[in-house]
Amino acid sequence: MWSLEQLNCFVTAAETGSFSAAARKLGKAQSAVSMAISNLEIDLNLELFQRSGRTPVLTDAGRALLETASSVLLSQQEFTAHAASLGEEDETSLCIALEQNISTVPLLPLLETFAERFPYVTVELLDPGSGDVAELIRSHRAHIGLMIEQEHYPMGFHFRGIGHSQVVAVAHADYPLAKKPSVDLADLRQHRQLIGRSLDPDNRSHERYRLSPRVWLAESPYSILELLSAGIGWAYLHQAVVEEKLASGDLVELNLAYQQADLLQGIDLIWSDSRPLGRAGQWFLQQLQRLEYSPGLNRSV
């Protein structure tokens, strides 16, 4: 009889595109993931993946069963969370992951109210880089996260848009691009671009922002700020990150000769079905859903 662990290996391998990536995501040996999927295929008397190429490819049967397998896992997570919530009480601690690109300012009144309402609950604030909030939620390191939106979230995640963040193209005031009255795509491609990326080696979402053939990558937008100040290149950064440097004149916004649709990015509130929240966490989550982030907010007071 198949097991939930086998289904989890199957779904994760299908989502990540390989057994090795699934093993890294699940914290297992690749051989354990491969064996779990092979045993599932034996139990079902079906071939779920074609293994003739460099990476496994879902068969017709695998594609047909993937959605059902994902639904089974989600139902199990919801059952566990529901059962835990029946004995709901205040947590002893609440961990919130706030992506570095997002301003803390709109959260401050809410955190002040939380401190008064739940004085004995310890709050831990994590400050992950681009794209790493979802992994902190998935691994149960954090209860609630705020992050720049991504196209797809893992099965079992809830997300809600709570506003937007402005992205600006910036460089040091003395950088050659900063001295041009108008900067087009050809100009940007001639200079080194600094790009924020996730710590996860399988996360390639940063590639969609790449314009230049010459790039440097950094996990922290604040590392990119220092590189910009040293005149090493140009970058797209969120307004909350660059506000202070723009105000001081150390950095300047490039005068782009074109309009780019993704210069306004959504901010998502995310949480997981499989991580039950107590009374304090539920209250905080409900209040966060009423927040509205507007472009141009400062990161600090």
C-alpha cells in the first residue's frame, strides 16, 4: 500500500523537475527519494516517470495522478492543522519572515498593538533575501511571511496580495549611466548589472530581471547597495531599500527611456496549511490581511 511519504516524494520530484532537487528540498538522500517513487510505481503498477533522459519526465499516468496526489497531501495537512487548532491557545513564540525588499514601516503600529495584546508571546523577525521567504515557511522555520510575489507557490500555501512595491533602476551618482539624460536598453546592456538572488541554487527566478551579459549576484539587497556605492555597476532595487541613499544623493535613479511593466511588483502575505497558528498567530494574520502596502514607503522611520 502506498504511503503519504511516497506521494510527497512523487509530487516534489514533479514540481522540482528532478529527483536530486526533490531530495534537497525534502532533506533526504537522492536514493531515498528514488526508492520511494519506485516503490510507489510498484504499488500502483504504473510508471510515473520516464527515466531515459538526463532528468525524469512525467508519463501520461504521472501527469494524470499528480493533481490527485497533491490534493491528498493538502487534505492531510489541512486535517493536521485543523486538529491542532481545536486545542488552540496562545503560542509561546511567533516567527515572521519579512523579505529585505519590503518596508517594515506599515508593520510597526501592528507590532505595537500585538505587544500590548499578547505580552508573553515572543516575536522573532527574520530578514531573508530575495525569494527565500517561501522556503522558511515551507520548512516551518517561520509561521508567517511577507515577500515580493512569485509566479507559483508550493501546494499547501495560502497567499494574499497586500499591496505593491516600486522598483527603480539606480547607480552611483558618478557612474557613467547616471550622467546620461536618457538610458535605453542598449545602454544598460553595456554595463555590469547587480542582481539579487535566492540562497536556493534551484531558484532561478532572478534570471527574468537580467538585461546585461555581465552580472554579479548577491543574496542581500544591502550588499548590492554597497557595490553600487563603490561604482561597480547598476541595479534594479526596491524603493524601500534605496530611499535613504537616493535622499543623500549617493545614488541616483536612472532616467529610463522606456517603460517596464514589472517596475511595480506585488507584495504577498503567505502562510502554510501544515503549520497551525495559535490564537496570537491567528490574530496577527488577520490584521496583516487588512494592511495595504503602497509604492514608495520607507524601510525605516
